[in-house]
Amino acid sequence: MLKNILEVISLSFKRENIRNFSIIAHIDHGKSTLADRILEKTSTVALRDMEEQLLDNMDIERERGITIKARAVKLNYQANDGELYTFNLIDTPGHVDFNYEVSRSLAACEGAILVVDASQGIEAQTLANTYLAIEHDLEVLPVVNKIDLPSADPERVCKEVEDVIGIPAMDAPRISAKMGTNIEAVLEKIVAEIPPPQGDENNPLQALIFDSYYDTYKGVIIYVRVKEGTVKAGTNIKMMSSGAEFTVVEVGYMGATDMVPCGELLAGDVGYIAASIKSIGDTHVGDTVTDANNPASEALPGYRKVNPMVFSGIYPADGSKYGDLREALEKLQLNDASLTFEPETSIALGFGFRCGFLGLLHMEIIQERIEREYNLDIITTAPSVIYKITLTNGNVVYIDNPSNYPDVANIQMAEEPMVKSSILTPTEFVGNIMDLCQDRRGIFKDMKYLDDTRAELHYELPLNEIVYDFFDALKSRTRGYASFDYEMMGFVPSKLIKLDILLNGDVVDALSFIVHQEKAYPRARRIAEKLKEHIPRQLFEVPIQAAVGGKIIARETVKAMRKDVLAKCYGGDITRKKKLLEKQKEGKKRMRQLGSVEVPQEAFMAVLKLD
Amino acid sequence: MNPIGLYVHVPFCLKKCPYCDFYSIKFDDALAERYTQTIITEMFTYDHIKADTLYFGGGTPVLLGAPRLKRIIDAAKKQFSLEGEFTVEANPCSIDKQTLLELKQAGFNRVSFGVQSGVDKELHSLGRAHTKMQALEAVKGAKEAGFTNISVDLMIGIPHQTPQTLLSSLEFIKQLDVPHVSAYILKIEQGTRFYEDNTAALCPDEDSVCDLYLNTIEFLNSIGVEQYEISNFAKKGFESKHNLKYWRCEEYLGFGASAHSYYKGKRYLHPRDIEGYLSSNGNNYQISDKQAGGFEEYAMLRLRLSEGIDLSLLDKRFCFDKEKILRRAKPLEQSGLLRINGEIIFLTPKGFLVSNAIIASLIS
């Protein structure tokens, strides 16, 4: 069976029969299910090998029902016109944190399938990615999914697509990926409407890197879309932005379950390159691979280095596990060049790492993977964004750790990152959202009604205000109906101050954070309250204070413990007494000793969720 | 070798008190006889070591009757060259002057009464069968029988107790004029009726209990019955020699079901099972700790005593970080929870209330 397919694929190798496309969809709108159905229909995967949602190959992705990293798969399809077609399905990350990766994946395609839920319609994130696809001149094919749901209203949704995005949608295939209904219509549309790739295999090599991962045996594997030229084993390749050069060991394409080596990749192809690359740092997504001996005159457009936007300290709960934590981060970084980390020390938490992430979800995923895949208990500090500080001496410094924030006296100007955000919501929640954005120092830009029931709002928001709990707050104010998307805008001057938390009179560096002047008081109060809830009574009274400069602006007190259990030693039975002592000692292990105060690990987490 | 202590557990009661979680079963005369014989048998399995205290606890030891108690005392004297402190626990209601006289003649020189409260309403809610009057009579009877070393128990934090009712109880104890008082804070254990009935709801709250405890210490100290352990108070020279062995980490042997021993570096116990005890002829030990008597245990027990722990005496005996302990003790001294006198550390009354937390923070 496999042999047949291989023959078929090699036979079908005509550029005009290649279709490179992505699927754009909101979380839960059925992207992965549709991908599975396509795989099934093109018999790329034997049915018995089908695992639900094959493309999402990380546990966390599967559990959250979202795709974190792009992947690609090569399929072949016998169309109604009798021709055999090669489909390269390039999966895109479904979350705003990975916007840049999405844009690179789209740049590797000529078309995109826009999956819209037949009952829910377009969401903010789908819209953003669709605009991105249109920007890249992709042919967008709308598909209405979940028509099997009783609440499905395909007509309304198609009209919405036409009104909002401005592309024809009335003849969009109505499908149910779950039930396998009408999948052929999608495949035929792909053949008919997505243009074949352009390019000339005799030109100098230009291949776009849209993803990479680390393989223990082969080193870094890069996923590329060849735009011009040819690449094969033995080609000396050069990364045009980093300048790094390698000799190709193997090229091939991605089957649904494993990698299939092939002789060469030509202009128009999507595949992988293995070249004994040791570090993922040499293979930036968006970079152009060229032939070192016959280089292209210029790189493909659109490359930029992705910089982490959200930072937090990660510390091992057990200080002796510092080495293990380092190893975990190193391994994660092998597959994720956007994760950055460097050692830092905290008076409160000891030795740990300052880690940089693309966004909040990225941060959560990394934290979760450290705990799950590497079995480490970690303490994370409140996320911080990066601040641009112009000092009075004219120097500019970037601060990603609140404890390094300069003294006010030395600051000439402080700037914070802003984002352009778009929120799609049922109209009934518009008021709530406006209140929320107002509260988060949002600047209202505009609002338009997509139809009678839905509105799109645009706000400029400080990133600082969304890294804490904006998503949660948005969900709770809109019963989960609103969707949110943002992109970075740059730095704007802001009245920022550093808020310190003191326990028993000592500053706890791990709890310091930067906040806008106007928000200092309420946030200080809230944090003090939260800490009070989470710090157990100790042998002495523990004042919790929040201070700006030397000025205390909020205070709570954890009263001293007055009594513990006085077990009797009746008849010489000291076992209970000993058990109590053991319990007490055990409890201490889960605590962090901050000066004289014992703070449970949960307290550090609690201050992250203040809403 | 220092003389050891002997403890005999007598698990018989006429009726179980609703707060009690010690091992006890309904009294049965035939069982009591077999039990007595087994205690004596068990004593004879030991070497001839010297003992200087014998303590009968329960249950209600007096239910065995003076003759059986005497047989056990005589066996102990013979086996352990016993002389010194002979204590028996007694209920104010199940004892008359005649019995007290017999106990005195049997060899007891110390009696400990479960008075618990000087307020009849409280005694009733504790499920006690005696009244304040009977308690008075019992103590009077003991004195007339020739006992000078008398102890009474007092309970703190019991249902409906207020500072006023506690004061009444303390005034009553003052009136009894006894040289030793044990004052325990009620702890409602799982499996007791108080636990089932959620009696905790009727008891004073934690803050009030702390105040009651501190009031008790102050009152007893003021009448010369001074605190020498978390829950124990005595006039000079009347401290319980037997109980001091527990807290000073000295050796003792426990006889009878549910009795605990600490001997030759091991802690062991008889299970709470009279049948098992009888059928094995007292040979059903379980080791609970093979390496007992370490520093943590020593410190934990020793800090229960008002005299505290003298670190300078322990250098040779234990391996521990003296400086670290003293360093950790410093802030606790500032909070008024303990005092440091050279290398002696001792807890204050306020400190006794949080002794677990203090001990844990000093030694862990």
C-alpha cells in the first residue's frame, strides 16, 4: 500500500498539480478534525492508524484542543478531473502568541481554508489570521463546519463572512468534519481554486523556514517551503539572516506519521531539510535558506527576529533541583527558539531563571511542560513585560525584571509596550467590555457592528494590563462569548512605578512588580489581601505591606498563631506528639522561608490572579 | 543506670466518658483477675532492674480492687526492687474512705483524682458521674487516709466554660488544698462521642481557650502550685516523678493493653486489645520506634518542661547544631514565646500554647 502511494506521488510530480494550503480556524471550530478527515480521505493514514486529531502531536495541545506548533503533511488526492494532486497541508498555531509563526506558515502557502463554526460565526482570532492570509495574497476558501449542530445557521455565517471579510462565501462548502459530511467538496475546491505554486527549479535556491524541531539523531530538522531553486542531499546551504552554513544530509517530506526521505525538493515543494544542525538558534522561523555556492541575491521578505514579550522568573520549588530545571529549559529550547532564559537569583526564591515568552499562553505551556514532562515543582513569579527606560544620563535600558527597575530619581522617561487589540463579542456584552478595557487603561479606537448581534471593538491596551488576567476577566464578563486578539504596536511613554511587597518589614524581591501610577493603590490593596489569605498564621504577627518608594500604600496583618495542638503524653505515649511534629516539619518543607516569614508556594501563584 | 519507671494500664471502666479516647472496656471481674495475673507474669519476664516509680492509669484502676492492686505492687517490688512514688488514678465518685485506706495500706503514696471541674453543670456535660461535693469528699477522704501527695485533674476548654466558671473551678481547687494539679486543654479526638456530637460547637473558641489556659497558669502560680510542665503544676517537691521520666526522656516500662514502653533505646507498645494481651501472656509487643531517644525527640519532650532544655549539657550526648538553634530561638524570645538563659532555652506560658510550632522551627 505504502509503496503504491510513493509511486503515485513521484509520478504526480508536476508543479501545477501541487496545492499548498493552511487551515485557519478559531479554537474549537474544528480545524484539527477537518485536517484528520482530509488525511483520511486522501488515505494518507490507514484508518487503523487514525488517532483523533493526528496533527496536534503534543499532549498539552490535545488536551487544550489547540495547536501550538506548526506542522506540515503531504497528501495525495485523486480529483474528479482524473488528475492526481499533491496537497501540502501546513498546520498553523492557533494562538495569538504565535502570530509571527502563523504569518510564516501562511507565507509558505498559496491558499487557506477558513473554517467557521456554523453556529458561532467568525471570532477575533480567525479574523486576524484571515486578514493575514489576504495580506499574503492567499486564496481564502471559506468552509462552514458543524452543520450537524441543531443551532447551526450556515446562511447567516456565510453572510457574515461576506460582510466582514469581504470575500464570496455563499457557495462555501457546508460540512461536518466530525461526521465526515461533504469533505470531498472541500478537496475539490482546493484543487479548483487554490493556485499552484510559482517558481523555477533552476533559479538560485530560496526556501522559507516555517518551522523547525530538534531530533536527537538528525539534529535540527527545518520545515521549508521551496520558493525557487532545488535542494538535495549534499547541497551546501546557508541561512541568509544568521549566515550559518551546513551541508544537507537528507531532504524529504512529512507523511502523516513519519518523515519520508526523497531525492530533492524543487520550487513549489514543501518538505524538510536535515543538515546536522546542532542548535535551533541557527534556524530562525522566517529565515531564507539558500545555496551557499549559488546564493540568491536577496532573502524572501518578511523575516524578523521574534522577541519575547512576557517574562517571568521560574524557580525550582526544591532548590536542589536547579540543575534539573536548567536541563528541562535547555531541552524545551531545542524545539522552541522563542523561549529564552538566563540565570537569575532572587533573595526570596534562590537560584532560578528569567524566562522570556512570546505571550501568556506560551508561558503557561512552558510552565506546564516543565512540571509535567520533567516532573519538576516550580514557582513562577508574576509575569512582567519589558519596559524601556531612558535614564537621566541618556542611556536606554530595557527592564524585564521588576527587581532591576531603576530608582525613580534616575529615570528620565519610562515607556511600556502597547498592543492593538480587537475584540469580537455579542452586542449585549459591549458595555462590559468597554468597562473592562477602560479599567485596563485601554484607549478606544473604534467599534463596528458585524450584524445585529455581533460587534468588533478596537482598543489600544498596555501589554502590562493584559498579561495578568485579562483573558479570564474578559471571559467572565462575557460568559465566554468574546474573543480577543492583539498585535504589538511598540513602546509609549507611561507613568510607571515599582511596587514593592514587604513581609515583616523586608522587601520580597520576587513579589515586586511594575504598575501604572493610577493602578498602584487598588492593586497594592488586592495583593496584600491575597497574601493575607495565603500566608498561614506564624509564631509572630506578620505585617504585609505594599510600598512605592519608601511609602506604604497598603497594609494587612497576619495575626500570630496563638495555639497549636497540645497532644498529651499520657502513659508515656509520645507517638501522637511525634506525628504532630513530623506533620509540622513536613508542612515547613512546602514553605519558602522569606526572612523570618514562611510563605507557601501557592502565595506566589495567588498574586498572579487578582480578578 | 538510673532507676526506671513502671506504668500499669488498667483498661476497665463502668462507663466511658464522652471525651475519653484512652483504651477502656467494660469492667468484668473474671477478666480483671486474668488481667492482674498477666500483668504480674509480664513483669517477671524482665530482668531485675531498679525502678523508683509505679503509676496505675486507666481506665479506672481502682476497679481492680485494692487486693489485686497490692498483688501487682508486691510483684513489682520483688522484681524491680521498687521503692519511691506509687500513684493510682481514681474517680471521685467510685471511691470511699475505706477504699482509700486500703490503697494506702497496699503501698500507694500518691493519688490522682479526675476532678476535671468545680462546676456541677460542667461535670454533667462532661458526662462525669461525680459532683463537686463528691470531689471534695474524695480529697478529704484521701487526706484522712494519710495521703499527702494528692493530684487533681482540671479540664480547660470544655463545653460552656467561661472565665468565670474556670475561676470557680480554680477557687475550688484552691479550697481542696492539694500539692499537684494537672490542667489539660480538651482535645476532641475522632471516635469519641464528643466528636460524633460535634461538641466542639459548645466549647469556647480558640482565642478564649488560650486565655483560659493562661488564666489557669497565673492562678495556680499565685497559690504556689507552680507550672513545671505544659499541663502540670505542683508545690515544690511534689512534681510527679513518674511523669517527669517521660519528659526527660528517661526509661519506663508499660504493662497492660495499650501501655507504652521506652527501654534500651526502643519505644514499643501493647496494642489496644485486651484479648491479645491476655492470650499472649503479655508478650504481644509492637515496636513503634527502633531508634528512639534522638535529639529531636529529646528536645520535643524536654521543651514541655518549664525547666526547658540545657544545650550545654547535650554536646556529648547528641549531634546537633547548637548555634543554629540558639540563633533561631532569638526572634522567638523577642516575641515572648521563650526565654534564653545562657544555653538554656525554656518556653513561656504563651510559648507552651504553640509548642509544636516552636519545636519544629527550632529543630527542623
